[in-house]
Amino acid sequence: MEISLVTAFLGGMLALLSPCSALLLPAFFASTVGARLKLLVHGSTFYLGLILTLVPLGLGLGALGTLFIDHREGLIVGTSVILILLGLAQMAGMGFDFSKALPGTQRLQHQAHSTRGLLRTFLLGAASGVAGFCAGPILGAILTLAVAQGSIPQAGLMLSVYGAGMVVPLVILAALWGRISAQSMRLLRGRGFTLFGRQLHTTSVLAGGLIAGVGVLFWTTNGLVTAPSLVPSQTQSWLQSMSSSVSGPVVDILLILGVSGAILLVWALIRRRTRDTQHHADGLRKESS
């Protein structure tokens, strides 16, 4: 499970940095110019839009995976073959766009570019989770792994981690945008090159190698069951004891207060933006009169 989550996070990062996602960066940055608090609010709103689209997909595929739990050997072989094929397709620059198969995503993309503020960020996140021709094999690989989990909660968690892999570098890039050198930006974007007469891209090759490698590992470790743990057993025991010790009504109340505070913060920012816009419009009308 740990390797699956790491793969999901890295897949989200590579999907964000893929060539077809380049247009997402200016659209997001246009809404986040200003204070760091504003950037965090927009980053959280973008993530909410992402998980609104991605997590239901993960939950549905996790439910599908439970139907094949009694045929684990066949599920492992099928998952491994699909992952390897998707990895090779990604390396070769082949792709597909999931948004064309899901109803409503094209309308979301149009609305995201015709609105402003937090609503635009939210719609941009909802549309960006499944959009992108060259990132299609990456998302396909994560969805395939979600089916192989055979667990609805774990599949939903995997897709939420995939979304986090897109949001974290996006927020970091937006925060450091003015200080990133041209050389560093070229390194992040990767570069195209020609191999055997075919135009390839370094980011796609890296993502494809990751997917195919996970496919081989999935096959040789019985669905990652015998794969080495990325977290030491002592650390896992400590985390489990910590999670059990922080449960209770007090934590539930604090969680409710935190969520309520976040909602109030977003509401206050929207109200302030609306008030400032109204004052600006009133000022323009007074000047024109």
C-alpha cells in the first residue's frame, strides 16, 4: 500500500509537469497573485475541486475491485500487464483524454476560464483532475492500481493522494514563481528529443518508466504484498499508537471547529472580494458622472 501511495503522489506530480498541463499553470497563477494566505486558500480550493472529481472515481473502482477479490491471481496479472502497457504508451508519447469520456467535464473547463476568484479555482481543479491527453496513461495507471487494491477506502485514499501530488508542486511553483530562474524552469518543464524518428519528452519518459516499473514490481511481489516496507515497523507501530491516542470527542470537536473555520475564512474572503469589486465599480461610476 505504501508503494502504491508513493506512486500515486509521484504520478500526480508528473501529470502536473507533463507538457499538456502547461496551460494549467498560468490559469492558476492568475488567481493567486497576492498574499501567501490567498495562495493557500486557492490551493486548498483547487484541491477540493480535484478530489470532488477524483475520489468518486477511486471509490467506484475500489468497489469494482472488491468483486474480483476472490480472483486475486488473475487481478495481479491483469493489473501488471495494464500498468506495463500504459507505461510504454506514456514513454512513447501516446495518450488519451479521460475528460472526453466523462460527462460534464468539457463544460467545467469552459466555466473555469469564464469565471473569477475561488469559483474559478474550484472549477479548474475539478476539470484538471481528469483532463490532459498526455497525462491520460498516468491517471489510467493510478485508476488501475485503485482497482487492484480491492478496498473502497484505500482506492479513494489513493486518488486523493494523486490529487495532492498535483497540488503540492502547483502551490510551491506559484509561491516561488518570481524567483525561479529560466534554467530551473526549463529543467522542470523537461525537454523534447527525437528517438528513432519519434518525438519524445523527458517528463513522459520518466513517468512511463515509473508506471512500467511499478507494473513489474506488482507482478514480482504478489501485488506488492512481499515488497519491502518503505516505513520501518517501529515507526508504523508508533504511528498506530499515536493515531489511537488522539481519537475521542475532543479531537472530533477540534476537527469540526477547524473545518468550520476554513469555511468561514473562504466565505469572508469571497465577501471581501465582492465588496471591493462593488466599491471599485461605484468609484468608476462617480468618476464618469
